Amino acid sequence: MIFFKAFQTHYWLRILFSAFALSTVGSGLTFVVVFAELIALQASPSSLALAFVLSTVPGIFGTFFGSRFLRKFDAAFCILLTEFLSLVGLIVPLLGVVWHNMVLLQMAELVSSIVGGFAIPAMSHYMKVKLHDNELAAGSLMSTLVFGCHVLLGVGLGVCIYPWVNNPYVFLLIDGLSYGLSIGILMLLPKLYTGYSEVKIESLPIKLSLIQKISLNLLPLLASVGSPAMALLPALIPSAMNPKETALPILFARSLGQLVGPVFIRESHLKKPPMTLIALCMVGFLVCYQTVTLSTWFLLSFCLIFFAHILSNIVANLGNYGLLKYFNSEHVAAASINSYRKQLTVMAITGSLAGLLADYIGGQKALLICSGVGLLLSILVLFWLQRTDINEE
């Protein structure tokens, strides 16, 4: 309800939602094309893991450019620029498909990843300045609803029609058109400031409150548990099931679970992060994935992946909300960048390690080792922070 009230009140929020909903539909189709081509080329677990890492981790470099641009240009212009750069980045998957080149396919979403990092400071600053304090939950929820378009109309539709269309160029063309329409809509986005005014973006304060520390570290901790599973997902499908037939639907189940997760967040959870719930979500996530590696029934595997990502997205939304809520407009961009960089660093290490181990000891054992260690460390950190809170009180 917070989101829908803000959506009715602010026309700029409707512009942002419409533009990103369009472009993410197209990016979902490209996601299907890339992984379908990799699976068709019989990519190894480490190759699939590398594709996952390259689709996320280069965003670290994007954050450096994003924060510099935000100091010199209006946030609305920076957001518009991200969509234009994403459109240009479609050249990489196009060449990968034309040449059937596994390296280019692995790098297909590298530009999108960099651009995603570029957008982080501009989006967080724009939301913080434009939304009222009691509307900040709408900022974190909007990314989930936009992601829903990516899931249902992009990945979901792509998975359903890919076997019949069987033409990756059609999918890439639709993605290009979606970015073009998004750019046209974003030209209507109002600027934050009239005339030139250097944005006050400050570094994080030296002393942070407990709730700020939790908000900064929640997404990196989740990544330590979830990244190995997400990087290995196509390789975790049991040999009894045909990977070519089940890999794309399983990837859709992952995305669908991420969409549904926020529905289960209560308003009380937003006031103070529930440590026990967060820990249980992480445990449940790993249990679901481990069960998938043993299952020979496709429907059960689909449901387990779906439920696992409901749990992970509950934690992700609590982390995103905390970054918007507990940092002021001068610090929110720096906080988002700090959390994002740590999250992607963890993803690079754990995702790559899981892929390399899977080539030698299999996906199930690699997942248990990498995500298991991440889960143990995450629970220790969370309860250490909770213990610190009790001692301070």
C-alpha cells in the first residue's frame, strides 16, 4: 500500500517504473538467449559460473564512474545515460550469437553489469531526495516490481516461447526496442535541481550506528550464501533430468521466487531487522538447494528453487530498505555503493570458487562447501551484531 499511494502521488515515480519495466522485459529475453546458447554449447559448470560472475561483478567498476558523474550531472541525466549505455551493450551478446562464441556469451551482460553499478548512486540519491520519509519503502519495493516485469514478461515469456521462436535475433531486437522506448520515457523525468549544482555526496561517517552496520552488511552476507547456488544452478540439475529441457524453467523459478519474496515482509520487520528470521531464511535457502541436487522430480525441483528465492529476497529487500531508511541524502549514495561493492566482491569470490570446485568434485559438494561456509560466517556475524546491540542497551 505504501508503494501504491506513492505511485498515485508522484508522476516521476510512474515515469521511472514505466521506463525500467520496459527495459527489464527486454533484458530478460536477452538473459534467456545467453543461457540457452551456453547450454546448447554444453558449457561446463565453471563456464556457467563465470557467465554469472561476469553478469554481476563488473558493476563494481560502474560505481566509481557513477559516483563521479553524480557529482557533476543531475541524477535524472545519469539515469537516462544508463539506459543508453545498456542499449549500446547489446552489441556483445549479438556478436556472441552470430559467431557462436562462448567467451562473448560469457561476457554478454558485462556492459549491463557495469551500467547497473553506474546507476546505483543516481537511483538511491534520486529516491532519497524525492520520496518522503514514510514513503521510502516504496523505493525498495519498486525495484522488486520492476524485477517482476523482468521475471514474468522477460524471462518467463522468453522461456515459454524460445522453443517455438528459436531465433535469438528476434529476442535481441525486442530488447533493443525496449531500451529505445525506455530512453524516450526517461526524457520526461524531472531533474532534481534547477541549473547546475554540484551534488553533496559525502563519504560514510566514521562512526556508524548498529542499524547502519547491519544495513551495509546484509546484502554481502546474503551473497556469501546465495552466490554459489545461483552461479551453479544449471549445473545442479540432476542427470536424470535433461538439462536442455529443464535449465530455463528452473532459472525462471529462481526469478519468480525473487519476485514473490517481498509479499511476506511485515511492516514490523522494517522497523528493526529480525536477526532470527534473516538467519532462518539463509538456512532454508541452502537446504532447498541441497535438496534440488538429490531430486529426480522436476516439479519438486521447480518448487524448491521457487521457495529458496522467496527466502533470499526477503533478506535482500530488508537490506535495500535499510540503506534508504538509515542514511541521509548526503550519505545514501555512498552507503549504497559501499554495500554494492562488498556484495559483488563476495559474489566474485564465492561464485568463481564454486564453479571451479564443481568441475572437480561436482555441483552438490561444491555448493555445500561454499554456501555452507558462507552461511556459518553470516550467522556468526548476525548474532555477533545482535549481541553487541544487547550489550549497548
